[in-house]
Amino acid sequence: MSTQSNENFAGKVAFVTGAASGIGRATALAFAREGASVVVADVSEQGNQETARMIEELGGRAFAVKCDVTQTEDVKAALDKTIEAFGRLDFAFNNAGIEPRNAAPTAEYEEEEWNRIIDINLRGVFLCMKHEIPLILKQGRGAIVNTS
């Protein structure tokens, strides 16, 4: 992996959920390589810290925050910390998501498992956008990408 930054996003701030591993981590690192300061948000504190460390090793700026996207208070607090740390929000990648613990036909899913999936994959995106959009509108520009 190259540590050289293209600086396309220099001075910009990205907020990435699900950043402790996988696509979220890869995206957080990509933002950092392009010069953005990155807030890595996930329920995994250990994974968050590892992603932040990797960004700093690239020469980037990172802030790790524990965030359960199903909890309004967590999402709001994470975005408040983003503004406190960096003063702005330019990009949001709402990537936190899960798959069923055990693949099964729909009729065999337990309601509790289904509710957990919907809470994280759908409600989590809604809560993030609910709190991200006002920050981006206040600046007059920005971008939000959602995956699930």
C-alpha cells in the first residue's frame, strides 16, 4: 500500500461507519490516502483503534469513536465529536451493516434476528443521515453514500 497521498480531499473531513474492518476500513484508508481527515466509527473499539492507527501510519489524521448506529445518542455524539475534532463534515459513508448469523429461508428467521438486521442495516442509515444532513447543509455542500 502506498503511503503517498494525492491530497484530493485535503482539508476535508470524512465520517465512516463500520470502519473497524472490511469495506468500511478500506474506505477510511482511501479517504486518508486522498488527504481527508477521517472519523472512524464502529461498535468495535479495538477495530476502530486499529483503523485509526493505520491511517496515522499513512501520515493521515484520524479520530476513532465507538458508535452503535442503532442508538440515536451514539450517532449524535459521534457526529458532535467529529465537529469538535475537525470543525466540519464533508463526506459520510454510512456503511455499518450485518448479515444474518445463519442463512435460512425467510419463514425460518427468528423475529429477533430480523429486527437486529433491520435496526443496523436500515434504521442505522436513517439515524446517521438524520444527523449528518443538517451538518452538510449548514456548510452548503458535501456528500453522503449509504451501503447496507
